Amino acid sequence: MKQLVKKIKPAEGYSSALYILLRALLPILVLLIIVLGLPPIIAALLILLSKWRMFAVKPRYWLPNLRSNLVDIFIGLSVVVFIAGTDLWVTQVIWTALYVGWLVWLKPRSDSVSVMSQALIAQALALVAFYRVFPDQTLLAGILVTWLICYASARHFFNAFEEPMIRSLTQIWAWFGAVMAWILGHWIIQYPFLPQIALILSVLGYGLASLYYLDKNDKLKSGTKIQLIVIIALLLFVIVVFSGWQHKAIG
């Protein structure tokens, strides 16, 4: 009997396996809430309640804990938006599976590539989700939320590299995102699935992150740098030129 127990016992112990199961349970509960026709706000509140441990410490740690968990919160709330935004069962299950993968596989990883991926994915999904749910938000709300998303994602990204100028670089990217929200907020341009501002900031974010990563690892050769810059410029050119700017201005 003992030998059988040893064979089926997880390599990292039962507590680790139970922890993984509990993590995987959250996306399933989110899916059930939405499929049963309950208001998506309940699923969003469940995501927030799952982060209760942020406040299970002294109050002076609440803000730092919240700041370090924003990326995970953005992913969870974005998944709620995407699951609730479709009636296709297959699509809902895919988003649920992706959320399980985030919680069980990607989120626990701490290597630089994984942390970089976490930050970039969170920024892209959060921007898409926000502008899809609130396409007619006020200009000020768009600026503030875009600033917060870019700030949290940039801070998470630079933490992976122990960047000495993390505060300055984070604020620069957050400020740039806010400026883009202010400029593009004067036009309502929605592609079939992607708001234009989310697409532009994602292209720039992924491009600049790639340049930064290669430079930090001494892999950024002049030819590679030129290629990446050209690709970023071409993508932005296509996005801007082929956008339907006519009759989009709102003031």
C-alpha cells in the first residue's frame, strides 16, 4: 500500500497539488457564473476576493501588495470580459483554459522571459478589455486607466531585470500611454476585436521590450536593432494609414 501511495504521490507533495487544483478552480467558477447567466460583476468580484491575502498583513504593506498584484488582477478581469463578451461555448472554454494556464503555469514562473511575457500579456489584454467594455468612456477616464495599466505592466516588466532606473522608466512608459490615450481618445476607432490604442501600445510595447531584453543580455546587434525598429515602424505605419479616420473625431 505504501508503495502505491509513493507512486501516485505528486513529486512536490500533496499540498502543492492541492494548491494547483485550487488555482485551476477559480477560472472554472468564473466560467460557471457567466454560463449560468449571473451578472459578470459577480465573477469580477470573485477575482478580487481571491486576492484577499494582499490585505492579510499590516496596512503599510497593502499598497505595495496591491501594486505587485495588479498584473494578475488585470488578467483575471480581462478574462471575465472576454468570456462574458461571447455566447460561443468553445470560445468561453478556450479563455477559461488560457486563464488556467496563466494561474498554474505562467504566473508562478520568475525567470526574466516569463516575467516579461506576463507584463506584456497583461497590458495587451487589459487595454483591449477596458476599451471594449467602455468604448464611450470620458477622455479623463481613458487617460487614467491607460496610465494605470501601462504603469503596472512596466513596473512588473522592469522588476525582472533589477533595473536601477525602474521608477523613471516606469513613469515614462505610463506617461506615454496616457498621452496616447489623450491623443487617440479624440477618435473612436474600433477594429473587429481590437481598439486602435490597444493595438498601437501593444506593438510599441512588444517592440521596445524585445530591444530592452536583447540589450540586457548582450544580444542586441546593430543589424537586429535596425530590423526590429523597421518592423515596428512598418506596423505602426500600416495601423495609422489604414485606419478609418474620416468622421471619427469626437471633439
